[in-house]
Amino acid sequence: MKANMIILGNSIFDSVSTEPFAGFIAVKGNRIIAVERGDDYAPFADENTKVLRYDNKTIMAGFHDSHAHFIMAGLFNTYVNLRPARSEEEAAKMVWDSHPVDDGKWVIGFGWYHVFWEKIAFPTKATLDRYYPNTPVCLINAEAHGAWVNSKAMEIAGIDKDTPDPFGGEIFRDADGEPTGFLGEAAAGLVTKYAFDFTAEEEKNIIRSYLKGAKRYGITSVNDVQPYFHGNIGNLDVYRAMDQSGELTVRVNVAPDLLGDLDQVERWREEYRSEKIRVSMLKQFLDGVCTTHTALVIDDYTDMPGNRGISPSDLEAIRKAVPEGHRRGFSIKLHSCGDLSARMALDFYEEAIKMYGKNQCRHAIEHIEMLDPADLPRFGELGIIPSVQPQHMALTVTFAENPYPVVLGEERAYRGFPFKSLYDTAGLLALGSDCPVVDDNPFLEIYRGVTRIHDDGKPEGGWNPAEKISLYEALRSYTYGSAYGASREDELGTLEAGKFADIIVIDRDLFAVDESELIDAKVEVTIMDGNIIYEKSAGC
């Protein structure tokens, strides 16, 4: 069999071997037909074979983002990123600069975080109302667990003084009981139900925005965790139309709502199935996030005695739904940031396995910022996948600004983000970004997992350096680990004959440079389904 493309290099990382090697990859159509050491590719080539050589650059499988909000990530790439703002007023001004017209059309933004501001306080509708008296505004915070909205947005959503807090959420109010403009946890869904209501063509444009960035970052597969506080975000008919037109340049593994209509999800599993689209997972939230005291923790928050978190979901409903999802063969992904919610997730999975036995499901716990050491062995015993996003540990620029030691206490925070322990216990990690909570640049996650330092280089040697993962473990997790978590390791995640030709070339040999350079690495070429879809030199 002759290849239509041969890729040669002296640093091929196949996500199987612990070290890269010199060799070549032969591609025919959308499949890899050979991966061999050395440069004798003659048996696979003829006059029509395109030969590409990339020495002193890393050649590896495309990145597989194990946890991204596909549509919201597209919105993040489309609308204003408020992460640099250092005050409420600065954030509002950034929104106006990006959309300087009060035209009545929804204005969306992402990434603001009051924890980063000079005055640490939740923002109010009044600031946004000055810019947009007639236009609804919905700005999702950095953790995606709250929304800052203006009066017009609340008017559309029917939120007023008499509106009760929804289950698992809070409408923040002033001393007179009037909504202030911040909606916490499930209350955000009261507005996003309207702000994120897109036509098919609007959704296609949002996806195109995501795909443009994904090509540049070498992301060729993504796990689409669809549930938000108002329901699933993502139209499978749109996904399929883009797949059929050849526009879909990532493989999308869809995870709808665990608490939704599972009969419908079963129909989706059969109806929307191609080489690029799969519906094989379910997802739900067990808790919120540590920094806003909404993650479920075993012991009180250090800076808020008596508070052990709040769940945005009906935990009893989740406990009952997990065995049912397991019985139907769906791999389940449960959001957990606190150590108590992690224990709950393990309990729910163990109960499902006891009820129906082990099957093909690859259940996962998403985030795992905290974990009681007593629960660590259960990942290996139950076959649970740790799905983590290392960039979460360094959302602040400097380590001194890190909120975790404040809310959890120094000792408990130090034990957080136990990546190496989880890797060793479970045998792998699934790595991802949680975009739009953070940018979907895989090198941020890789750098953070390997170094465990903030952008100021602190703390020296890394935060709990025993929990660092190696470069091999990070790259394997961002390829094979994520593919395994999506039950697609037989066709994705490694460079091996028979697998899809989803291959990337990185602009340096990652194994030959200092770890400080990992954050600056760039993808030079992205090949997806056997086609070159991005070349840095070409700017496309």
C-alpha cells in the first residue's frame, strides 16, 4: 500500500514510547498505515507521495481536549475576554469597546473575575446600565459559575424583586431585596437561556470561531460537555450539517445532560454517529468551585467557618441517574471541585457498578481540585478516570494572589490538584482545558502540570512538587488519556497503524528544551483526517 503522505522527523512522540524517536509516519487517506523508526520509507512511497520532513520538532498525535464547553468555547473566541480587567468599571469599558453601540442585540462576554479586581466585590447592574440601557448584557465569570447582567437582561428573563432563587442558585440582592445584577450558580441559567439561544447559522459561525483556534492549537478532538444551568448547549443537527459539508475539523464527543431524557440521548447515540461525531457520554455538576465557596468540602472553608459549599444540582436525582446511565452504557462525567463531592462521585459510581456490574463505561470525575487521601485508591479499584485541567491551579498571575490557601487553608490547599498521585493510581489522566474557563491552548495545561508554578515563577520548585507530572505523562494524557476516556483509544490518541491520521507538528523538540519553554511552544502544522488544515507559515 502506497502512502499519499510521508512525515519524517527525528522526534516522533507516539504516546506509547516514553521517549521520542527518529522515524516516519505513512498516511493514506484519513488513516495511518505505518509508523516506523529510521528513514527507509521507500516501501510506502511512489511518485505521487508527498514527503514532509520536520527535524528538531515534535511530531505527535493531535491534542484531545477532554473537557470543553464546545459552543461556549466558540463564544469565548468570538466575544470579549475580560480576564485582564482589574476593576468592575474597566471590565464594563472593555465590553463597550468591543461593542460600542446600544443596539438591543445580546452582548456576551467571558472571563471577568472579581477575585482579581482591586476591590474584591461582586459587580452590579448599574455599571452595565450606564453603557447599555436598552441592550441585554450577559457576562460569564472566569469559573463559568456566575453571570453579571444588566437590567435589560433581567427584564427579558423576568427577574425582579419577587423572583425566587432557583434550586442550586442565588439571585444576589441589595438591602431592599432588589436584584443587584450578579447571578450565582444555577441562577445564571435564568438569563443564559435567552442569551445563548442561537439560530443554526449563528451557531455555525460560533463553531467556526472555535475551529479556527483549535487548528492553531493542534486540537483535533474534543469532549463537548453540554450541560449548563439552563440545559444542553449545542445543536446536534448543526454539528452533523458541518460534518457532512466537510467543515467540522475536530472530532466531537458529545456529553449531554445526565438528568435529561435518557431515551432521547439513546436515540441521539444512534442517529448522530460518524467518524467525527459520537454521543456516548453524560455529564452533570455535583458542586461549584472552591474560590466562591460553592465546592462541596468535607471540612469548613477556612475563611468562612460553618460553610461547606452548595450544590447547584439535585444530588439525590444524580445518585439515581448514575446507575441508569451506567446500565445504558453511557460513560458519565461528574463535575467535582471539592473533596466531599469527589467522594460522592466515587460512591455513586461504585453503587452503579454493584447494581449492574462493570461494563464498557469509562466514568470520570472532572476537575478534582481536592481529594481526601483515603479516596485516592478508589480510582484504580473502580476504574474511574481523573479528568483534570492543570491551568486551574494558576488562574492568578502571581502565586501571592492565589486564593486557594485563603479559602482552604495552607495545608489543605497544598494537597490540592494531586495530578501525579491520580496518574499513578488510575494509570492515566485525561487532560483538557475547560474552555471558556481558561483558554484552550494545550501548552498552558502541559506547562502547568509539569512545573506547578504561576506565571511569576513562584513558588520556587513548584506548588507541592511531588504532584508534578512528567512531560511524557502530560503529552500521553492529552492524547491517549483523553481518547481512552472517550472510549476511542482504538482509533485515536496514539500514532499507530490503523488509527486516524490526526497528527500535529510542534515548532520545537519538547523533550530537548527546558521546561520553562513549554508554555511558549506553538503548533506548526495540524493534520486532521489526513488533510493539512493548518500551517503556521501559511497563516491559515
